[in-house]
Amino acid sequence: MESRIYDTIIIGAGPAGLAAALYTARGRLSTLVIEKGVSGGQISLTEAVENYPGFPEPITGLDLADRFQKQAEHFGAQVINATVGEIRPAGKLFTIVADKKEYTSRTVICAMGADPRKLGVPGEEKNVGTGVSYCATCDGAFFRDKKVVVVGGGDAAVEEGLFLTRYASTVTLIHRRDELRASKILQERALSHPKMSFIWDTVVQEIVSNGKVKHVVLHNVKTNELREFPTDGVFIFVGHIPNTGLVENLVELDENKLIKVDLWMRTSLPGLFAGGDCRSQAARQLASSAGDGVTAAIAAAKYVDELKAEEESTVRASS
């Protein structure tokens, strides 16, 4: 166990976590960021970010995440790769267990984000990596001149579908409703793209393969018609599941397992804050997640100041 006591430990190095780290480190709080994967979270999977203030030209998610991290590190934040297994309150401090090492902190900022939601249909799990993917940026190049389907109807599905047109010969978007839920500008681009087509009121019932994906079985939710649709790849974008298992027995969660917070990103447990895609009523946008991180950092700094003042008062009283 490290003897050092950090002012704040931030779990997750996505936009919320790195924005929080920038503000806590710049505010002279000793800051440790623990990330289990690639810095940037979901944004690292985005090919072109074009809705973050200050970037009139698109920037890749990986490049933007790298800038976030370097800026936080410039002010003294420490970023490590490890998987947090437990958050344990210890009096007015917290013990964080990550890869069998223990770290102590006065505050914790939870920015664990969320993971892609799966369809849960036959053939999905066994074909991950051989035709089923949740990341067009990661796997799109493997489908050059091939036919692919995209499942979903929100911003992520349409954005990734448009990205796939760079490689695939055709991109067919399958949506359970009769219209897209994506932003208007994305809809306009997709609906007018010559490589993109759409199958409405339909869900994927099964993914069939023989060493590699051959076709999907489609179910029309209005007519109950079943049919086979040939494809070489299936890209799935049907939402996310929040990574809140670490705190489910520590703080209040809402009905969707998202962390309940107040306007200052404070949870029901004093000293523990949350922001980004793992908190309730989030806008789930890059800019808003960064804003959550900033708010949590300011609240955490105030909490640390009060805690240190209390600690100093206790020391004076005992001397």
C-alpha cells in the first residue's frame, strides 16, 4: 500500500476524468488518474470530432484525448493504467484497490463511463472479432469492398455508418423504428449518401456464420416477417451500459444504474463525486462530460480544503 495520501483519485480517463484532472492538478491538488484501457474513453473510438468548441476543423478522438491527457499531466496529474477492483471508504478517506495495489485519497471522482450495449442474440458473442464489432473506427478497414450492416438509429450508429462508407461497398442501417433518432445534420448526410440504405421497423434476431459472418436473420416488428439478409460484417450501436458496479453498494443509483448526483456532481457519499456517462441525467456529449469533470473537480477541491482544515485543527488540538 502506498503511504502517500492523494487529494483526489479519478477513476477513468475519458473527457470527464481528464477534464477533472486538469482542474484538480492545476489547483495544486495531488491527482492520480486510473484508467483500465485507452485514455479518452468512448471518444477515442470516434474518427472525427467536429462538435467540440475550439476546433473548427475535425480532430480524431484519439488526438483530442491525447491533448486532454498531456494538458492534465503538464500541471502534475499522474495517469496510470490499472483496473480498479474496489473503492473502500476508510473513515474520511478512501482506499482504492487497483491491480492488487492500494491507494489512499481524500476524494474520489468517478468517471468510469459506459460500455457498448450488446444485442444479446444468437451468434453475436462467438463472432466478435470475426465479423461482429462495436467500433467502426477500430475495425472498418477490415471490410474494404465488403457489405456491412449497422444496427441502431442514434448519433453513434449513423456517424459510424458514415465512417464505414470509406471502406465498405454498401452500408445498410437496420433500425427498429421508422425514422432515425440521430441529429438532423447526420440524418441528412446518411440519407443522401449513395452507399447507405435503410431497413426500417426491423431488429436483428440472429447472426449466422460459418467461420465468418454470412447473414443476419431480420424480424420486422410490424409485420412479423422473418428474412435472411447477406452481410460480411455487423456493427452494433444500440446504446451503452454504465460502468457503475464499483459503487452500486456505496452510493444511490437511479433505475438505469446511473449514479445520482446533485448540481455539483456530489453523490450520496461525502467525498465521492461522479461525472460523464456514468452519472444520471447526463447529456452524453463530449463537451458536457468535460463540463461535468470540471464541476466535480471544483467541488472536490472545496471538499479537500475543508477536510485539510479539519485535519490541521485536530493536530493543533492534540499538540
